[in-house]
Amino acid sequence: MNNPLDALPPDLVRGMTMPRLSRRRALQVGGLSVLGLSLAACGIPGAPGSKLGLHAAREEITKFWTEHAKNTGQLNFENWPLYIDVGKGSDHPSLDLFTKETGIKVKYGEDIQDDDSYFGKIQPVLAAGQSIGWDIIVITNGIYLDKLVNLDYLIPLDQNAMPNFYANASPLVLDPSFDRGNVYTMAWQSGMTGIAYNPKYVDREITSWADLQDPAFKGKIGMFADIEDTPNSALCAIGVNPETSTEADWRKAADWLKKQRPLVRKYYQQDYVGPLSKGDLWISLAWSGDIFQANASGSNLKFVIPKEGAPLWTDNMCIPVHAQHPRDAMTYMDFVYQPKIATMLAEYINYVTPVPATQPLILADAKAATSKDDKEALTELADSPLIFPSQADYSKLHRYRVLDSAEEKIWDGLFEPIYES
Amino acid sequence: MGARLRARLAPYWLVLPAWLWLVIFFVVPTLIMLSVSTMTGNLLDGFKQTFHWSTYSDGWDAYHVQFVRSIVYGLVATVLCLVIAYPVAYWIAFRGGRHKSTLLFLLLLPFFVSFVIRTQSWNFILSDNGIVLSPLKHWHVLGKDYHVLQTPMAVVGGLVYNFLPFTVLPIYVALERVDPALLEASSDLYANKATAFTKVVLPLSMPGVFAAVLLTFVPVASDYVNATILGGPKTTMIGNIIQTEYFTNSDYPTAAALSFILMAALLIGVFAYARVLGTEDVLEMAAA
């Protein structure tokens, strides 16, 4: 347990920042882009294949963290919108507390709209061997996290600097299937993809994915322009567990989505909650926490996990290569795994918290709350299966299908045309 | 090496910056993209030049609907822009008087706001239960389920709204140069107002109209922002496809091939259009 890397296959440990290699690669790529024509002649180089063995790789990682043993006093943290606690005004109490306790100043960004476009944004910069300017980025498990790992774009974490994580992380995010041994990631929050609807326009109980195909909602149905949530939800809809699905299942799921397509108003990126509250949409694919948050600020929407089951995902903090303050990043990532801090986040974000020890703390806050509204909201939060799913809930929730590159081609070919054109 | 030779070379030296600009920022990138369009591979293994020309036919097979749609939207939006822009330009040029520059400034004023914000604001204005549709639905002018957003109407409307100034300005410049004395002369020659317009003003403004059509149609046909913000599943334009292929799917060859098909289609269209209108107009337009 001291060094989880020991137990790992070499390909997992392969990725790391290797100053010599990355510099050479930077020169390579940089030089090629300057001499555009030679680039055109030779092709665009792919990821560098590390020739180092497991032992050397482990030593390189240790060396890297020894070289970056001290905090620099600065941390640049890039996250998704509305994904952290907000205090009076627009400050973030948990970040302020972090600065107070560690002396590390935080620059906080909220520019990640979805994984694919964010990957498209940072990929050329990382490929050119440059820093993207952020020390922590938050990426959902799935195709794009796998790509970041396989392209050696993430720095393996310092396993000796994660005491809070190993003490408090829930089984859901400890040693997860998409990052065995937490080599590259620590979870930020998890959530479910289900159905949200506006009871003002939908006058019956929604229970099934089939409700997203009801012709009565024609032109008022929202879906996601997303290569994970939309296909994996469709797989659940046809009664298949996405994790173990086969190509034949994918074809059936694609047919399900094609049948639904004439009824769909729009395939949304991130902006479906507004139309849902306004009535442009009546019913939509949705993320659990979004609906909880919207209701906290006055909307009256409902969220359900359909009876056929639903996708469960985890957003992960990770450190991109060439990050300028990797130690500060490690310090912060472990910092948020203290139950006290995780509670501050959970009470605001309303997704599935990675620290189960927050539940009694939230209840304690509810008891201590002075206003009746706060008390009710916090109690509801602590009891909500969307924040603290029960074992029965988990049996209905499935991870995304993990795809190898040949499968990914088939998957993309089946599902992309449905929402892209 | 006499002074005479140097004098003869001088024009070439002077034109050099323009050539360099064109080569570095147009010719080289175009060649690179041309080369990328025939590569095969993926992000992990890299892309290799294999002269895989069938990317072009595959791209056309998969996305010809979006190509045709973009051209149709482009044509409709351009015609609407012309119909709206010509009277505006005419009015400013002939009736603007001393307020001409103020009026032109007002025309450009919306441009000082980010066009993403301007387009996004139509989402509020045209919302199903928003300030426009909700009274109309209340008075039963429109059905309960009627909506504008995510329809072709919304996308074409957004395109017209965003590109209108590109249509107005060239027409205005052409009309501004029409000497009002010519109108007096035509009325001396017994032309009524309509004849004076069709026989004198309109022909003289044609170079401006030509430029306006180019400046509107070309960017409109390759636009993707309006379709992203105001459109739905049935209004995707080829610009959206190229954007997704490039930035989301990292399928650089397909994105490059689609760009070239679009470029070829637009160039052929523009040259055909120039032939029909006559080369004289093109040269005049260039001079304008």
C-alpha cells in the first residue's frame, strides 16, 4: 500500500513528465510547426513511446516529486462552472480557507464546458510541449481521460502525499476501474445522468427512459451532444448494462436514439437547465447536481433515475504535464479530502461527494442552522439518494463502457452522427 | 548595377511584404492543410501521409446534406440581407445629409458587442414563452407548441442579423459615389423616378452589390456560431461539422478535406457568379 505503483502493470505507470524527453519533443514539434512544409511531408508525430521500464519509471516519478518537494505559494485550478462553494459576494470559502492554512494563493478558472471541447483546446498546447497554465484540471472518467493518460499528458500523483485521500475517500472513487491505484487522479465529485423534467408542463410521473421517446413531448425533449452520456443512457434504456455491452447492443442503442431524434429539440452541451426552467424544454437528459442546484436557486424541476438504470460518472482532479506548481496541486487535492472541507463543497455542489464522512457533518450543520430554510435544505441534502446513494441505488448505476481504439472507432461512427449532424 | 536597374526593381521590392504575407499566412497553411487532408492515422499513433484521397469522397458522402444546407442558408440569408440592406444604404447615401456618419455609426454600433452575446440574446427574445411568442400564443395567433428557436428560421434570421452590416457598407460606398447630378440629368431626359433608378442608379451600384454578395455569402455559408446557438438537430451547417471534426474528434484529415470541398464549392460559385456579372464589374469592385 505504501507504493501502489509496485502492483501495477508498466503501461499504467508509463506516463510521467520526463524533462529530457519532453524538451526534445518540444523541439521536435516546435521545429516542425515552424517548418510547416516539412511537417506536411512527414506527417504529424504521435505520442512518444517511452522506452523506460517500470523500475526506471518509478524512479523518475520519485525524482520528479523530490525535485518538486516544496509548495511555491501559487495554484492555478481550472474547473467546470458552478462546481465549487460560493460565499457572500463571489468568493469561494473553501479556497480562502486553503490559502489561509497553507499560504498558497489560488487562481480559480471555470472554463471547462465539456470534456471533448476542453481536450481539443489543451491538446495542441500539450503536444507542443508547453504548459497550459493550469496545475489542476477536472476531467470526467471516459474517453478523454483515457486519451490524456495514453498520450502521457498527466503527471502521476505523489502517492506519499495523499494521506487524507486514503483515509477518507469512498470506495466509489478509491482505486476506480478507470484509474487503478489512483495513479493519475483523485475524484472531485461524482454524479448520475438521468432524466429531469418540468412538472409545470409534464403532468405525470416520469419513471422510464421510454418517457424520453413519448411523442407527446415532441419538440420539447433535450438530449446531450456528448459521446458518453447519450450513448450510455441509450444502452441503459434498452436494458443493457453499458459496462458489459457488445457491438450489437450499441447498434440497438443507436437505433433507439435515431428513433427518438425527430422528437428532440436540441442536443445540448451544457446549457439545458435554462431552457428547462423557462419551458423551452419540458423533459431532458440531465445531470443530478444541476437540477438540485437549479432548484436551490428557485426553479421547480424534478430529477429521476429511470427504473432501467443510469450512467454514473466521476469528475477527476489531475495534473497536466508541464504544470508549473505540481506540489501545490498535490497539497490542494489532498486538502479537499478532509471531511470538513468536503462538507463545505458538498453542501454547495450537490453531487455525489467522494467523502462519505460528510453526511454526519451536514446533519450537524443542519441542526446548527439558524434559518428554517437552511435547516430543511441541509437535512434534505443529507438524506438525498442523489448525494449519498444507497447500496440499492448503486446496483442500478453503471460506469461508462471502456473502449479500446478499434471499438472507439465503431462507437464514434454509430453515435456521433446522431447528435452532430 | 546602375541606378536604372535599381529603379526598375523598386516596385518588386515594394510589393514584397504583400507577397510574403500572402505566402506565409495563406499559401503555406493551405498547402499544409491540403497535405493533412490526405493523411491517415489518429492522435495516439500520429498521422502519416498516405495520399488517402478517398477521405474527400467519404466526407462528401457523410455530410453532403450539411453542404447543401449551408449553401441554401447562405443564399437565402444573402438575398434577405440584400433586400434589407439596399434601401438602408440608399436612404443613408441620398437622404442622410449631414447625418450620414452618425447613421453609419449607428449601423455599426451593435458590432461593438461580442457577436456571441448578441446571438445568445435572441435565445431570450425568441424563447417559447418569451416576450415575443408568449403574447402571440396568448392571443391564439400561434399554436401552443409553436417555436422559433432550433428551426431553420432562427438560424437564417441570426445569420441575416449578424452579417447585415457587411451587406450595407459596400452598397453604401457604391451609392455614395453616384453623382446626384446624374439623377437631375435623367429627369431632364424625361425619365421618371423608377426609370432613373433602374437605368442609372442600380447599374452604377452593381459593383457594390457584387462586393456585398461576396462579403455576405462566403462567411455566411461557412458560419457555425448561429447554428450552434440558435439551431437544433436539423439545422447543422458544414461549419459545425468541420469544427467538431477538428476540435472534438481530432480527425484532422476529415476536417481538412471538408474545408477544401467547401473552399472549392465557394470558389467555383464565386467565379461563376463573376462570369455572369461580367469581369468588368469584378475589376471595378476591386478598384472600389
